Amino acid sequence: MADSPVHRVPRWLKLAFSLWVLIWAPSYAVLLGPQNFFWLCNVANFLLLVALWTEHRTLMSMQWLAVALVGSLWTFDVATAAFTGVHPIGGTEYMFNPEHPPMTRAMSLYHVVLPLVAGIGVAKLGYARRALLWQTLLTWVVVPLSYLLTDAERNINWVHGPFGQPQDSLDPLLYLLLLALIWPVAVYLPLHLVMVGGQRWRGKKPG
């Protein structure tokens, strides 16, 4: 009898995250509409689910780049605002806006969990260096589509202004170009360098 395949990602994590997506996706579609799925963090939910079940190292590493820093900053901003009333970063004011349904705000707490899930995945599978390229290319697809296919007032992925606020200082297309360039440099590259540096320090060849 052939040996059973070795699954490096815990099955309980795969099942738990699958249950989460089955609850979250239809709920968000009803509460906020399908345009909301253009958010990069929402795209990450689906791709992370695929990465967990396929144990695809590059795809898992891409989602680690997508959610680790963003999720950590989101959590810091919400936690600070909860205790002090001040948003040091911004962009999470909706979490304290009673006009937003409580269920929507509660389900947004997945920003806290995604870095943990992706972190476990990368710890089990290893970090793939090519993730930086592929996540950058994905961002360069999603950001323009967010501009073209979503309502401006939603400001999805901040394509109409930083930190959820509209901007009129720059030409909209110039701002969009700068956003597409800044996102991988400011969000993905620092974490990528840390991961590659950590692999070299441990004597592992980066994937």
C-alpha cells in the first residue's frame, strides 16, 4: 500500500478556516455587496483557503505578505482607538461607527486572525522568495480593477485616497499609479526582506 501523503498544515486549521469562509463570504455579500470582495484583505481570505488545502508554499507566502503587516497595523489602530478614542493610523473608523451593522464590524475582526493563520502556514511550509513578485503582480491587477469596477464612495483599497479619505491633490490616475507602486514597496518588501534574511540567518536557502 502506498504511503499516505504527509500534510504539513494541521487539518484542524484547514477545517476551521473553511468554516469561517463559508460563513463570512455569503454574509459579506448580503451585508456589503460583492464589490467588497475587491479589498485585497478579502481576496486574501479566498487565496489563503486555497493555500491551506493545497499546501502551496508560494501562494501561502503571498498571503503572508498581504496580511501580516496590514492586519497587525489594523489591529493596533482598532485596539488603540478602543482604549484611547484616537486612531493613530486611520482607516478603521468604521469599526466604531454605529451606522455600520454590528455584524459587519464584528466580522471585520478577521483582520486579527489572518496573520496568525498565514503565519502558521508559512511556518509549516516555509517562505517562498518568489512570493514578492507574484503578490505584487496580483496587487497590480486588483488595484486597477478596484478603481474601474467599484463605487468611488467605497474607496476600496484606497484607490480614491489614502486611509479611507478621498484626495484631490493629485490627478486620480497619477495617484492610482503611485498607490500601485507604493503598496508593494511599503507593505510587501519590508516583510519579504525580513523573511529572506531570517532564512539566511538560519542557514536555509530561500525558496
